Amino acid sequence: MVRVMAYPERILRVGVIGLGAMGELHVRTYCGFPDVTVVGVTDIDPDKLSKVESQYNAPGYRSIRELLEQPLDAVSVCVPTHLHCEVGLQVIERRIALLMEKPLARTVREGESLVSRARQDGVIIMVGHIERFNPVSRHIKALLKPDEAVSIQVNRVGPFPPRIRDVGVITDLGAHDIDLVRFICDSDFKHVFAVSSNNHGSHEDAAIIIAQMESGTLAQITTNWITPYKSREIRVATRDRYIEGNLITQQIKEYSGYSRPGPTYQVREWYPTYKEPIKEELTQFLSAVRGEQASPIPGEDGLYVLTVIERIISSIPPTHQSHRQPMTQTDGME
């Protein structure tokens, strides 16, 4: 049973562990909330730590232990994936609400240890599957009737991020869309397999994932780190409509069915109210910390994504796995 603690009309005290691109985004967003104070931040890189301290007037700590000794209501963990379990357990042991950037952990085993410990200690845990808070994702979900989608295609590609060294593109980028397809379909994965290739490193950097959901919807996720620009698109086909959404520009087009005589079809354009997904994500997290709602994306949801990732990776033909490092227990702190 997760302990829900209410903090009416009180400033929430938060911390951020890991100050890469996502960690700094968390700091910036927290600093924009009038009812939140950033008690401290930490990173092993002294230059990053100094930059964030100066830019956001956020106290910096040289170690996670020093930060967690401060009075904290909530912490965002934005460290490399292979450190998620180790760092997350330290936060949970302190009975501090935890937002873990996706994926929840590197392996199902590690994810299970985080979820079970949080449940045992009554600690709120939320997984940062940020695309659920994109207005395009929510609008497309609202446009669909239950089990209406015949197929869903998601395209998430871009250049190689030097910051990612510990996992491949399926675990890093693919985690977004495994959760997103499940969210939009409101259905679990029934069948799933993939092909992948290694082109620039020791992990797969290009993959095509094929799945069928329990609802019958067919899904295809294309993801890679070899495209020179970022593309984030989703396409949904129903029996009489076709919907396209751009997760970056937050624009949606809905095409009616093909009809004769003509032949013709109609196009409707939707422009949902623009929202910054990270701001909505942290707003929802802090609402859960205040006891106003349950965690919007509980640890169990993140754990489910990990089970699908492991199913996907185990399905890849051996000839495509020759350079892939197996998913094993954490290597520990770097």
C-alpha cells in the first residue's frame, strides 16, 4: 500500500540527481513552479554541477548521499539507465517520493526490486514516460473508440546521442513508444518481435518492432540513432479513418475514408492547445506527492515496459545480436 501524504498549502522541497539534458530540464521546470523549491542537485561532473548551481541558483552537492540528507519531499532521478536501480533504491530507503526517468531500470529484475521496495516502504514512484503528457498523444487517444484502431505506426528517429552508452536504442528510445502504443490502445502486447542492427557502437542503434495487441491492433515501431534529424510521428488507421500526429510540432491530421464517386476523402486538422510535456508530467507528479491523486504512471507500468523490452530483445535473430551487450545486472556506479 503506497502511503499518500498531503502537503496542503506548503512549498514542496525537491531534488534532482543527474544533470544531463533531461536532468537540467527537470531543474528548469521545477524552478518555474511557485509552490516548489529546489533544495539541491547533484552530478558527478563538476562542470555540469557548477553550471546548474549558477544558472538556477540551486544548491549543488558532490554526492547523492549528501543531497538525500537534506529535507526532501520528492526527487527526480535522471542518471544513466544502468544506475537507475542503485540510485532509486537509495531514494526509496529515505522514504522520498521518486520520479524515475524512463526506462524504470535496465532489466526486469532491477525494475522488480524498485517496485517491490517502494510498495513495501509505502513510497510514491512515477516513471517518466513523458509522451503520455504530449497533447497529440492524448488527443489521438480521445479520437479513438475502444478497440477501433486497426494499426498504429510510430516513427522515432534521430542522431546518435553521445550521452547514451549503456543501453541500445530499443531500451532508450523504444521504451517511449512501447508505453505510448499501450496507452493509446489501452491494451497489452500479445505478440512482439523485432529486427535490429548495430552500425556505430556496441549496442543496437536501429530497430523495427512489430507487434499485435490483445485488442487485435497491429503495431509497428521504427526507431534509430542514425537519422540526421529528429522525427517523432504517429499514424493510426481505423476502418474508416486515418490519423497522423506530429509529436514535435503537436499537429494532427484526420483523413476520412476513401469514397466514390470522386474519388475523394476529407481532411480535418487539429491543433491541440500547446503544452510542454515535461511541465505537465512534473505537475502530475507533484500532485501525487501532495496526495491529490495516485501516481499517474506507477512503477508497475514501467515494469511492464521492461518485460516487453526483454521479450523484444530475446526475439531478435542471433545474427543481429552479435554486437549487443546482454541485459544483465547493474555494473554499479561509474
